[in-house]
Amino acid sequence: MHVAILGGTSFLGERLIPLLLQSACEVTSFTRKRSRLVPSLVSWRHVDDWPHLKFDVVVSLAPIWALPEYLERLARSKVRRIVALSSTSRYTKCESPDLAERALADRLAASESLLERWARDHGVEWVVLRPTMIYGLGRDKNVSEIARFIHRFGFFPLAGSGTGLRQPMHVDDLAQVCLRALIAPTVVAGGYNLSGGEVLSYRAMVIRIFEAQRLPVRVVSIPVVFLSLAISMARYLPRYRHLSAGMASRMIEDLVFEHSVAQCQFGFSPRPFELSDTDLP
């Protein structure tokens, strides 16, 4: 089976590619980083160097809204199945007080719909995977960001009591379900929500991050409105420009997703929230 990967340089790609090679797949990975174009067991190609190759399946690990520019090329490559990574942010940020976050949710939903229409028009099997909070390898933008803040300042601010429920998902579990979605003999087309194997409060999650770093737990509860204001002010600093005031209100919201459909279809069995030293930055 010949597999094409878009966005293979991501930390998810680093975990998925060895699994594909172990499954005797031929892998061609497209990247914008010419520094990755070195001889290896994987054929690395720049995204502008699209060869006349035939692919059996393709997995897109890049932002799903980047996928449309490649769809016609994939159609010429006779792809039979496409697996694309989206996010549960499609649902959790659609009513955010932050305009940029609402725009992100709309963009995710529109991109998924576009992919579905294209796949049906071309007779291509399609699967969209929507993970919750991803962590692992110290390179994620969720748990690792919290860990960096804790390590730098020695405490972590919580909105209220931080009672909002979470299901952090390890990148290795996501790589496994990507693999199964690619090589399964048949799949039921559609979008699949993916979540971690344990439900815990935001506060409990933060405490485990303290404990994983062997640091004393110092959690400071702050009213939502004041924490939102503090985040808005922090965004003027380049280091925290990516933050959103909506992050504060979500600390007390339950962001829990059922993954039984993915479990039935792909044998998805995620681990509980556990942090090893390699999962920390």
C-alpha cells in the first residue's frame, strides 16, 4: 500500500510514519521544509514537487483548511481513501467570546464539509478524525504549554475552581487510530470524535502536570473575568500572543466527547492521562 502524508513533519507524523513502515507500507511524505528532503526509508518531497505517482491512501496531518489546494492533485493520483485530521474545537469554540476562535470553528466545519463533498463526487472513501486535547513528546500546544508556565513561574492560575472536565489524548493513541483508519479493509465514511481514556477536571489535570515535573503544587484560583482580563493583557507580549481570553471561561466548561463510535470502527482504546518524562518539554 502506497501512503501519501501531508504534514509529515508534525510530531504526530513522527509517531505515525514508523507505524506505517512496520505495516509494510510505502510512504511518501510531503513537506514545506526542504531541510527534511534527505534520503531515508520515507520518500520526502516538497509540496511543490508533486510527482505523477499513484497513491492508495492519503493522510492529512496539516490543518484541514490547507487540504483543498491538494484535492485535485490527489484525484489525479487515483487515491481511494483519505484520512484528515480536524479537531473537536469545531464544537467547543463555536460560541467562544473570542472572534478568532469562532472563526476557527467555522473554518473547521466548512473544511470538513468541503472534503465530504469532494470525496463523494470522486468516489473516495473519507474519514475525518477530531481529537480532543492532544499531548505527548513535549511538543504539543496544550499540556506542554501548561508545563512550561509552571516551570517558569512556579504556579498556575485557574479560572474559579477549574472544574471543567477534560479528556487529554496521547499522541501515540492518535497515531494508532490514524494507522487503522488508513489500512482497515473497509471504513464507514464520516467524522469521528476521539478523546482520551480518562475524564478529569482541569484542576486535576494541572495538578498531575505539577507532579510529573516533581514540583510543589501551587494552584491559584482567580475569578473568570479577572483571568480573562489578565490573558488579554498578556497577549500584548509576543510570547503569549497565541492565548485567547476564551481559555479562561473554558476552564470551568465540560469539554467531554464520546468515542464509542471510533472504538467500534477502529478498535480505538485510549490510555488514561499519564505523563512520562518524554511527554514534558
